[in-house]
Amino acid sequence: EEAVKKLRVADMDQLQYVFDAVSEIRKALIQDGKQRVPLIGFSGSPWTLACYMIDGSGSDDFRHAKTMMFSRPDLLEHILEINVQSVAAYLIEQVKAGAQALMIFDTWGGLLPDGWYQRMSLAAMQKVIALLPREHEGRKIPVIMFTKGGGIWLNDMAQAGADVIALDWTMPLSRARKQLLDIGKPLALQGNLDPLILFSGNKQVAEAANALLEDLARAPALKPGLHPLDGHIFNLGHGINQFTPPESVSALSEAVISRSKALRNKQ
């Protein structure tokens, strides 16, 4: 308990090397005076960071973090508040360094029971989002929020203030689009190919990407006049595995570009 009470917000000066790297990456993205792709800043969520802080390493169930949650929620909420301030400061510095969008990555929110997720993970992310700049140097800074296994809480996530909801592979994008429109939240979506598909052959990778895009193309558009694929950022449904064959990533990129163009030309 004493150790928890001694926790302080992270010193951003000690992370200057991260912000220097962000600046260098932003410069490297510019070719012939034009930027090829936007640069996304990134942080783990307050709850996910708390899991590693309390358990001390990766885990299948984060028993120690969840035990603290059930037995001493006051201590966990103190850690989460420190993490909220730290994550917000970390992301703000990334924006200053050149990040043009921000993503909060909640890998372990899906371990929580209903009710506890909203209290311990979602509420903390909502606090972070409220502290973030939504514009910098005259340009909007979109915020992407992701909870692995969070599809069941999509309606709750939609209220947190993010511009984009990222999903894992357990939630069809077409269903997510319809569900968000039904509650009056026409938010963009990101995702959601299973990363382990990249260990299959190029044919299987292309088929999976095509199926994902075709599913979304059958969904309603975000707004009249838009294509159903508008407002979607193609991505994996979680982090890429370190052993993924690079040629599979190339095959995926080619399939997404090709099929997206074909589906748009059908309209």
C-alpha cells in the first residue's frame, strides 16, 4: 500500500528519446515535399499498464492486478489515476513531436467482468481522452481507442469521446457499423484481421482481407453520399507477431489496396 501511495506521474523528460524518435520518423515520412502517410502516436491504456505494474510481467490472467481490483479497488483506482495523468502527458508530448493521430491500446480490458471494465478500464481511457488536444497547428488530432475483446462493450466505448473505435477479430465490422449507427454514433472503425492469418499462405491472407472488406462494403455508409468503406482504417485486430513473414505483410497490403479499389468502383 505504501508503494502505491508513493507513485508519481511519469517524468516526461526521461522519455525525451521517444519524442525525438517521433520527430525523426515524421521527417522520414516526407518525400518530395509530401508526407506519404500520417504518423500515429501510441500508448497503452491506464488499465493495461496497471496490469504490468502490479503483476511485474506478462500474464495469462493478471491474477495480482485483478485480486487488487476485487479486494482493494481504492488502491487500483489510485494507480489508474496516476496512469491517466502519465498516459495523457505522454501522448501530448508525442503530438508536440509530430504525431498526427493518437491511439490508446487496451490489450487487457477484455479480461474484466462487465461493470468492472466500465469502472476500471473504460473510465480511465475516457479521462485520458478528455485531457488530449484535439487540434494542433490548425489540424485535427483524431483519437483511436482499442480494447481487445471489447466488442461486447461497443456501445459503452462509443460514449468515451474517441473519434475511432478499433476492434479485434471477434466483432464483424458490418455489425459494429450498424450498431453504432443505431445509437447515433457514426464513428470510424479500425481493424480487424486476425494477425495469425499472416502465418498462412498468401492466398489465404488475400481471401481473409477480401472477406473483411466485402463484409463492411455490405454495411450502411456512415453518412449519405459516402461509400461503406469510408470511415474505416484497415488494420490487424491486435499487434503483429514478431515472427510474421514480411512477404505476408506485403501480400496483405496488396490485397487490401486491390480489393478496396474494386469495391469502390462497383458503387
